[in-house]
Amino acid sequence: MSATERHAAEQPAAGSTVDTTQVVGMPIAITDYERTLDWIDSCIETGAREYLCVAPVHLVMLAAEDPEVMIAVNGAGMIVPDGQPLVWALHSLGAEGASRVYGPDLMAAACERGARSGTKMYLYGGKNDGALVQLTLNLRRRYPGLEIVGGYSPPYRPLEVHEEEEVAADINSSGADIVWVGTGQPKQEIWMANMRDRLEAPVLVGVGAAFDFHAGLVQQAPTSVQEAGLEWAWRLSKEPGRLWHRYLRYNPLFVREFARQWAENRRSRSPAGGPASR
């Protein structure tokens, strides 16, 4: 059994402390920013060893295709809807209380709250050391008093065993309460699942592109574009070479698979032998 599978098996069922709704096989939390931040604070207060995944359509469909990704993501203590299409999907399934919890905004809100409460944060990710330094400077400038107690920008290749041990030792010695992980999906989810039992920090949070956005390396989509569910088109226009495969493959797949789930859900709720109510 891999470390990923072992952690998932030892964890209580994903979403055991929050209400969830299944979307294409993934238990998405019915939450908002405030409740998500409270969940993170609860992990810190209790010393629980948890990790949180932010799920856009891309991650949901990767998990549907790859069992390793599904095990890693479903082993998280909370999976939040990072993409607006997931929020619409939740609403259509009756989860009216669901709101978008966008990774970059979650990180910003946690830093704002953490600067007041003294939460210690570690940054794992970034395109390179320079980008990680810029991210650290930007966050400290925006949130005076924020305690960033360490950081590491890993190489793009898999870490050697001794490098993993050094990283774990560095994170543990830092006394971090939160480890922000920004190495891209699904790499960061698999890393969190594999490293969770080796790290003393109460909570790990995978936020992907948030590192690039907050470092000022990539421009975020305007709020109106995000609310329209078209952030994917905005990002595709900015990075077509890197993102075309992600969006042009996985977005149609999600529409197909969720339409199938929605239809099955509708049939199961209709009177036996009769048509679904209109």
C-alpha cells in the first residue's frame, strides 16, 4: 500500500466535519470562505493533521481518470469548489449553500486573518527561488505582521529520498501551522497525501496558481469573468501553449459526466415508474 493509499485509509471519510455533495465521484464541501477558514483554524487549535484541496473542473476530471489522484484528493479533510462551474453543479444538485472558494482568495483571506492571530506559515512551491522570494515579500507587504517561517521551491523533477527528508525536517523545525503548497495539480495533491504523516504542521493547503498570482507573475482574471464561469477562457488566452490541453479536453468531459450524474439524480428522485417532476 502506498503512502497515499495508507493516509486515505487511516483518515475519517472525507468531509466528516462538513457537509458534502458528490460531483463526478468527488465529495465537494458545501462551504464558503468563512467556514473554510474556521475549519483551518480548528485544525490548528486541535493539532489535527489534515490537508485541504481546492478543486476546479480540471482536478475533478483528472481524479475521475486516475485512481492515484482520486485517492489523494479524497483523502483530504476538506475539498472546496475552486471553480464556478462546480458551484453551479452543486446548486443544481440541491446544495444551495455552496459558494466558490477560490484558491488565491482563500490564501489571501487566510493571510489577512493569520497576520492578526499569529498563524505561522510555510510556502512550498513557486516557479523558482526568485519567485518564492517575491511571493514572500508581497505577502509580508500586504499583510503586516504575517509570520512566514520558511519556504522551499522544489525542482520540477521528483525529489530524492534525502531531499524529501530535508524538506520534512525544515518544515517541522519551522513550527509552521499552515503549509501552503503551490506546485500545480495533481502534483500538489499527491505530495500532500504522501507527506501528510511526515509533517507536524496541522494543515496543508494546495492552492496551485495562487503562488504565481500573488507573486505578480501571472495576472488574475477580472472578477466579472470569474463570476461568469469564464476564468478558464481568460487563462487559456494568457497561456495557450500550457493550458489548451487542460481546458479543451477536460471541460467537455466534465459537462458530459456531470450531465449523466444530474440525469441519474433526477431519475432517482422521481416517483417510481413515473416521469421526473417538472
